[in-house]
Amino acid sequence: MQPHQLHPQIADDFEAVNRYILDHLHSGVPLVEKIGHYIVESGGKRLRPLMVLLAARACGYDGAHHVTLASVIEFIHTATLLHDDVVDTSDLRRGRATANARWGNAPSVLVGDFLYSRSFQMMVEMGSVRVMEIISHATNVIAEGEVLQLLNCKNPDVSEENYMKVILGKTAMLFEAATQAGAVIANASSAEEEALQLYGRHLGIAFQLVDDLLDYQSSADEMGKNVGDDLAEGKPTLPLIHAMRSGSEAQRKMIRQAIRKGGLDDLEPITRAVLETGAIDYTLTRAEEQVSLAQQALMNLPPSPYRDILEQLSQAAVTRKH
């Protein structure tokens, strides 16, 4: 779903967020601006800031802080991308070379730090302690999730429960913070705030589940990143966990070995194993369960065009190809 397809009010808000982001990338250090602009303008979906705008509007908000808050969320997300690409030694994101591939690891990490710190400067401008509480908690949980994922790499014994704990931290937490904070700035009722918090959490889980299955179902052109990246890094994602659980002994051994060593030597036979064991359907079913929970949470909000768009976004999370 593109911004021009949204409710006109949100389309205007969305453009205001883009302007705000570019205005706040300024720095006295040219390389900071160069890398910041490169990653921010690289064609991302801006899904998380969009969720802030919709959450605030769905709760009747009519001020200007939702634009600032949406920009804060995008800066934090962008900072995590810069750091993730260094940790994962990725060389392709959104169809372009990663910042670390172009400028090196050290500048990428440091510009990620700049974006984190700039996001907190922007939050101070809003003057909401509650928002700062939500966002600071989220960034802490995200960092823990990333460390947990790092510990799980090349470990074929990771359980589905442990995997879900990782994606709840590293991905769903920022979705949850985006929608909850959107409700907070709108002075929403506690029931509405909780509804949007749960919506963001469940949508974030669904989004990551689909992201992980696309690694075995899509193409580099569609995804904007290399196919098999997760396998190359030895990440035990849900498609692999299910394939090991449901496949033959030979398939289980092959996947375990591939996770332990990383790399793409066995990508083709493992992709076949993932398909043959029903791991794609299983992962998609789990994602659809999360979407259903997200949509149930929305029923605690008053009817509005913004609630309708939030519902459409949740469905789009499981039908996307990138």
C-alpha cells in the first residue's frame, strides 16, 4: 500500500514525515549526512512511521507531534538497520549496496549511533515523558533481541519458543512502541492504548515471520536483499525449525549441518526440504494467526477510516512479496 492510496489526511502527514526526516539529518560532519541520506532515502516502506500516524489519528489526534514521533521511530529503525548490516556482514539492502559495503563498518556503526541520539533529541522536543519511557524501553528490548539472535546463530537446537522470543524483541517491539506511543500522544483511553499496543506487537511478529519465509520463497530482485541471507548467517528461523522437526532424518541432518557452518552451499536442497516438509505453509499459518490477533485488538477502537487502513495493513503483511 502506497501513501497516495491512503486517506488524504494520512497522505499529507506522510509527506510531512518525509520532510521532517530530511530536515533532521543535518550535521556538521559531511559523512554523517551522506550516509544518513543514503540509508533513509533508499526506498524503505516507512511502515513503522505510517503506523504511528494511523494510530494517533485513529484515536482522534489533531496536533503535530505525531509527525515528530513517526520520524523518531523511523530514525531508530534506520539506526538498527545500519547496525544489523554490520553484524550480519550484509552487502545488499532494499536492492542497493549496504552502507557498510560502501563506506565500511566503522562509519556505519557511528552514523547508526548518530541516528539513535538524534531520535532522542527529537523526542525531547515533544516533551512527553511517557513517550520517552515507551521508546527508551523499546530500544533496550530491541538491543537484547539482537544479542539473543546473535547467540542463537549457528545453533540448530533453538526451539520455536526461543525463536519467537527473538522476533518479539528485535522486530515486534518497535512496531508495538510505534502504535502505543501514537495512542499516548492522542491521550487515548487505557483500553485504546492497550489495543494499539497489542495490534503493533502481533503485526510485528507476523511481519517478521513472513520476512523469514521469503528467504526461501522469493528472489533477490523482489526482496531487495540476497536470497538465503538467513541461512548464510546460520540463523535458525521458523521455516528451518519446522523443517527439522517434520522432515526425514536425512533432511534434519542436512539442515543442522548447514546452520552450524553457515554459508549457501546447501541452499537449493534446503529450500526443497523447506517446501517438502510444509514449513512455508506452517510459517504462513503462524503469521496469519498473529494477523488475526492484531485485527481482534483493533475492534477496541472506534470505527474510522484510520482503523480500516490499520486492518488493511495487517492483511498486507502476510501477502507481501518483499
